[in-house]
Amino acid sequence: MLVAVLVPTALAEGVLRPDVVWRPLALAVCVALVFTLLWRRTHPLAAVAIAFGSLAVMDAAALVAGVRQPGLYATAFVVLLPYALFRWGSGREVVIGLGFMLASASFATAGGFNGFGEAIVGVVILLFPAAVGVTVRTLVVSRERSLEEVKLREREQLARDLHDSVAHHVSAVILRAQAGRYLSTTDPDAAADALAVIEDEASRALAEMRLIVGVLRKGEDADLAPTPGVVAIEELARAFDGPPRIEVAVEGDLHDLAPSVDAAIYRIAQESITNATRHARDATCITVRIVGDDASVRLTVEDDGASGSGSGIAGYGLTGMTERATLLGGTLEAGPGPDRGWTVAAVMPRVASPA
């Protein structure tokens, strides 16, 4: 579009304007330089070097010949090139291109010097598009960085949800399958019960996987079912019929929790229970205690497994739990219990306050 407008404009000026110096040369140079606009984004340094280098050569020749500056008013389009250089060029290209620009400005000023005020105005006019290019580039880079951070947080959230929900159900399936295989020859009824639990857990895992995939698919509405909270922890415990057995104690005021806090407590309890059932050796009991007061909610998950065992195995579970607590302004500590087993203790504010 720019070429289609500028070429006829240059031709009309070259033909109709009576005071053009070196008319054929000035017209040919102006029309040729218009086409540098076509690659100003992909090759900004080359466009600047060709355009400003050509103008500098013409101004130097006019200075030697003792004539006033040749050129058409249409060559003013070159002010678009500094913008392109500072917008899309690399740091090295910007430095080199700036040298071409200043050299051209120096020859133009020397050929028609009318005082420092006019020279300063000319430099400002030349560098203003460059400043605009730097500003736009900074804004675009900042926006892209913000989008990348949002995408990273979304990926981390999805990773936590997958680990805390689907992995939980898969772990339950593995445990029940092991128990069912062990009991299949001695207690067929217990083996049948294990298969029923496996079917239920697998169905839940599939449902939660479909929920997450549905959120990721474009053009599909997300399932608006609420995320489980504190009240669902007892149901979660009943899904594990042992061993080890799971005891849940709820104390204090747990009403009107922020939805994000309510969901985080459930997910931390879910992950802690799953880890304890998988990693706590010789554990007979897992105790889950939730205590709420006016300012915070405290969750403690303890097991009575052998000393040195527990859920401290390197992986994503502990990292995900810590991230959930920290993002909502809470804290989480995990480590060996005072006597034996493993303890996870999380303290969350009733109202989320991002750290």
C-alpha cells in the first residue's frame, strides 16, 4: 500500500516540480528507495543502510558540486525506516543503522546549514520514529512476557490438578488391584470387593480427566461442577477401606471459606493421604485433622509408619502442595513425625491472600 501511494507521488513531484536539482537522478533514487519499505520488517538494517546510505552519497555529491541538496520531498518516507529498525532490529543492527542515519543527517546539515536550531529539529524528527519503535517494542515484549507467565501458571495448575486428582485415583486402583490379586485365591468375596473399588476409582479418574480435557478444548464450555472442599475429605477417607485405616477429625468453624482455600485444603489432604498409603511402611493408621478458627485453617495429616518412611520421596506431589499453600498466602511443612511416620502440616488463611 505504501509503495502504491509513494511511487505515483514521487513521479508526480519529479515531473511537476520545477526546482528539482538533478531531476532524473533524484527521481530514480526516490522511486528505487520506496521499495526498501517492502522488507523493512524482515531486513530493517539493510533497508536503513540502503536508504540513508544513498541519501548520504547524494548529499555529499551536492556538497562537492556546490549545488543545493538534490532530492524530492517524497523521500520523507525514510522516517519510517528508523521506526522499523528500532522495532524489529537486533541490538547490533540498531547500532550500525544508527551510524548510517547520523551520517546522512550530517551531510544533509552540512549541505544546507541554516543554524543549529534547524539542525536539532531535523535530528529530533529523525529520531522520534526510533523512539516510538523502542516504546512499541518494549510494550510488545512486556505483553508477550506476561502472556508466557500466564501460560506457565496455567500449565502448573493443570499439572497440579492432574497429579492431585487423576494420580490419586490411579494410586487407589493400584493398591486395590494388589490387594485383590493377593486375596483372589483365599477370599474371593474380598477380591470381588476390590474389583468394585477399582471400577469406581477408574470411573472417577476418567471423569476428572474428561473434565480437564474439556477445559483445554477450544469452543467447549468447562464443566461448572464445584471443586471438592473440606466437607468431601471424610468421603475421600471412606474410599480407602484400608489398611491402613484413615481417621478424620474436624474441629472449629469451617464455614464460609474462600473457594480457593477450600479446594486447596482438599487437594493437600488428598495428596497427603495418597502418599501415606503408598510410601508409609507398616502404617496402620493415617490421621487427618482439620481445625478452623477466625483467621485460618490448619490441616495436619500424620501416619504411624516406620521411622524413616513417608512421602518425602522426590517428585511433584510435595512441590504441588507447597505451591498451592504459598499461592494462597499459607504455609506447608512436611517431614518425619516426632516419634515415627510422616507429618504434613498446612496453615491456610480463611480468605486467600496471594503471597
